[in-house]
Amino acid sequence: MFVSTYNNNGLNDTLMILFEKSNSDVQEFKKVDDLVEIKNKETNRVVGYNLFNASKVINNLENGSVVLSGEDIVYLNDTIKKAHFTKEIEPNDGPSFVVGFVKSCEPVEGSDHLNVTQTEIDKGKVLQIVCGADNIKANEKVVVAKVGAVMPDGMIIWPGELKGVASAGMICSKKELGLPQAAKGIMILDESYETGAEFQI
């Protein structure tokens, strides 16, 4: 899994590839030509790459989240190998926003508003997602932002824990998707939506 974003304002024509969440105070950097490898110096894991002058080699870049083509990934992996860096980029598994079906919904122990759901996102694949919306319940179709999704406000969805319960994704409200929302709560979809289908924002 990776997240790719482009910044031609504050970072001046830079493509950012992120593999995992990491605090900047534990990061170390190594630069070869226009490519920077970012490591977590505590774990020695590669957490991302920055590619400077990105628009010279990647077409149609716009500020914000970037969907890389297969050719883009091949080019970037060749660049990584030439720099003698170790972690290559593997294509992401399907769309970032999908229709989910809440198979079960149970209260999180010790919380007055959180629920842990088992939410199917495609062909029997089920994610455990913690949700704090009042209107979440079993047998609903919802919009799921998978791990690696970049929300319209720029927030990245990473694996996490709430009240000690693992959560792999987010069940979204209209507001979080950048859509008009009259009432609080997650977005409930009707039965015409197919579980696992991409949800277009």
C-alpha cells in the first residue's frame, strides 16, 4: 500500500510517495539525484520517497492526491533501483473509496459512542472498522475509505486504534467526502449500490 500526493506550491514540483505514517522527528533522509529516500531511523523502515522535478517525468500532475499509472510505477521503481534504494512500489489493490456492507456492529467496551464493525468491501473481504457515528448499524450499505485513501481535505487514512481496538479504514459521512450534508452521521446508501464497487466522489 502506498499514498501518492503532489505539491507544486509549498514543496515546488514534488511527488510524495508514502508507505506508512511516520513522525518527522524520527526520520532520516538520503538523496540521489532527484529522489529522496525517507526512513524511520528507529525502525530502519523506508516510510516514503520524495521525487523532485516530478512534472518532468510524470504527466498530468495536479496538486493533491495522485493516481499513478502502471508506467509511472515502472519508471519510479527503475529510478529507485538506480539509486540503490531497497523498497519498491507495489500497485495498490483497487479503488480507495468503495461501497461497504456492515455485517456486524457492536459497542466498543469502555466507550459511550464507538462501535466496532465488520464491514465487507468486496467478495467476502471484510475489514474491522471502528465508527463513532450515531446512525451506524448492521445491514447498512456505506462508503468506506480504505487504508491509503486521501480524503478531500487532504487527510490520509492509516491503520489505527481507537480505545485499543484496531481499525483498518473509515466509514464516511457526506461531509468527510466533501458532499453537502444536512444531518450528522455516516452516509447511508440504498440497496442499488453493489458491495465492493468503487464510490465516485
